[in-house]
Amino acid sequence: MTQRSSSGPRRLCLLWLQLCIAWSLIAAAQQPPLRSLQLNRTEYHVVAVHSQDNFYSRYSGILQDYLNRAVGSKFDPPVSFKLRVEVPKMNDFGMHAFTESDASAIDFTFTEAKLASCLEAEYQHSPLVTQRVYVMAHGQRQEVNQMGGVVIVKKSNTNITSLSDLRDQVVSAQKLPFLYQHSWVLHEAGISALTDCRQIRLESERTHQQLIGDVLDGEVDAAFIVPDALEEIDETKRDELRVLNSKNGAQLGKIRFPFDTTSDLYPQAALMAAPHVEWELQREVVMALLSLNSTSPEVLQAKIAGFQPSLSYSGARNLLEMVGLLGIDVPSRSASCEHAADTYGQIRCPVGSYVLPREQVASACAVTNQPCPHGECLCRPCFRAPDDVQVVVVATHDHWDETENPELYEDKNLDTQMETCRKMQMCGILHQREELQFIINDHLLRPAMDVRWKLRKAQVVSRKVTINSTPCILNPTP
């Protein structure tokens, strides 16, 4: 019996497979470019908000040159990408790039979590991918897709072992928004830095390593810093420090964070697309960036690990809402991020407290003899009060006392007639030929407001007056 050879059919199958692959490659090569649908535009603007001086030289290879090669040629006519870097101002973490120019001219944005949340809420930008970066942790290079913050103190300072112990202490941070990043954990500890810390030093021109040195030297009691800054100091000095409210190995997604943290974790920077960018272009950009790996020349130039599908930035948005930097207008169903020209404008007091007038905030540290060696300093800029408006009854007196015995009038004003009353309560009693005086303090410092009161005698008589936010004395007459 002869055995039939199967080599013939195998050769035929292999030849057929080769023909199929060749035909697929030819078809792919002959596939027409994608049609551009964005109002005949061929140039797209990528705005990166970052403070590093060398950011353009690092990232232009990815966000401009690589996208031009990998994405631009897929459209007919070809599209191009142009990168522009905006340095965030002191207190708006980059919002000026949209408020001071035509936001509709920005197609893609590369930015960190706080601004990404603002852009999503206010301008409906969508996160496409999240950046992955390398950090040195415990002597090894590790990949992370998140970030956090730590509050450090000296181990030898036994008076501070928890966040609640920061009350009446001096703390430092580079910027106020970074301090706000810890608002959730501070709130859970029953403390607010703006109302309870004796002084907050904002030192944007100094490094985190310098802030660590201030803690070690006893210049400040605690510092709010990034966790990987601790890896850059000598191990013996690191052993002298304690991380408050330490969360070891916190996790976001499947990647475990390699550092101790005090704050919650938030995603790394995102590349976002404006709502007017068509979905076909967004898809090609995402596919091009996800195809990069750690050995790609563009990734090596940027000194990052690569990109991954976007993480959720809802945690950062919730934080901004909690602090008061992201406001919601219910009638218009719109959101807007608060931004200010200076530190005072960015102060957001916790619920139940109110910011002092600008002049008092500026002078508070000098008045309380708190030195401010670097940057800006805040000394309890917020104060707690039961209501947003305080009404003080100043005097109830007989007219004749003021002219005949002025010393009695003053005595009544200062010692016997100063009394605070709450809203919707009776605020003083007057009789015939008497005068009732009030001081009304608006803790919200509104530019103007209407004050209404009712004077009861034989019948109810309504009164109304418009006053400024500064204390005013009202002299209602029947």
C-alpha cells in the first residue's frame, strides 16, 4: 500500500495564504486617505499648559512632529498639528489660555488633572489618553499613571503626629492649588489650613527640596510637597521625616503607587480634544499615541513611559467643586472654573467661614508678628461666623442723653448696648423719641445688597435700604 503525500495540499494552502496577505497589503496601500470633515481646516492647534522651560523641546517630537507623520497623512488633504506651550500663571493653573484668547481656536490640550477637569466641565473637552511617566522609587525606576501629595513633619516634633495637629502651626507649599489638593483629607481630620494654621507660606520660586530643608531646619512645622521629592534627598535626612496620614501603596486602576501619600491620587496629564474636533481625527490621534512604546524615539525624547487609554478625571473635578474653584450655575446648567489674578482672589474658605477684606489679609501676618521670609504668606485669611451677614445693635438711647450727657451716650454704646442678633430674629426695641442703630457686616463682601427690616408699632411698616459691603449704620425712623 502506498501512502499519499500531503505536501501538495500544504503547498497550495501556504500559497493561498501568501496571496491573501499580499492582496491585503496591496488593498491597504491603495486605501484612500480619510476625508477631513472639519470645515476645510487642515491645521490643528495643540496647547500644552506646563511650567517646565524645556517642555517644547521634549514634547514637540510627540505632540507635533509624530502626529504630523502618523496622523496627518491619513487625511486628504493632509492635516498638520502645531504645538504651543502656555506657562500657567501664579493662581489660575492655565485657565488664562482659554479666557484670554479664543477658546474655539484650541483643538487639543495637554494638561494636568486640575485643568483637565475644568476644561471638561466648562468647555466640554474630552480626555483621550493619559500620560504614563517614570519615577525613581526606592532606588528603582517605576512607571506611574497618577500623582499625589504628602504632608511632612520632623519625627522629633512629637506635637504633630496627625493632620489635626497642624492647628496653630506654620506650614508651607509652593502654591495654593497644591495645598487645596489635600482638602479632602484635611476636612476629614476636622481642620482647614485657611482657618486653623497660624501661617501658610506660599513659595512658588523655591523647590520642594528647599521646602523639605525648611522642615528639617525648624523654619516651618510642616510642608506640602510631591512624594517623589523625598527620593531626591539623603536617606539619613529622609529618616528624620514623618509623612502624616500616610497611605502606603495606594492604587488607581491596576498600577500601585510606589510612594506613601497623604492626599488622594489623581491621574497624570491628559491629552484632551475640543468638542468641535471630529471623531475620526480623535480616533486616529488616540491610535497613534497608543502605538508608541517605551523604546519609541519620541517617547525617549519626552522622557516619559508612554500613553494609555484615558483614566477618569472625576476625582479631580469633585475636589475642585468641594474647594469652591468649580462653580455650577443651575439655571443655565453650566459649570465654570474660578480663576484669579492674585492669591487673594483664589482664597476659598471652607463652609461656615468667610474671607477677610483684602487689606486685612495683606497685613495679618505683620499684625500678628509672623515673619514671611519667602514668597507670599497668609495668616488665617478666613474666619468662622454663624451667618454670612452679622447685625449688631449699637445703641438704644434717649435723644436728650446724647446732647446733655454725652459720656452716658458713649457708655451705652460701648458697654451696655452692643448685641449681635441673627437673621429673622427681633433685633432691638425702641420707644418714642428713641433711636435704634445697627452695624451690618456682610461677610461675603458683596459690592452692594438690599437690607429690609420691619418696624412694628400699631401696624407693620416695611423699610428698605441699599448698603455697601462695608459696615454701615442705619438710623430707621418711624
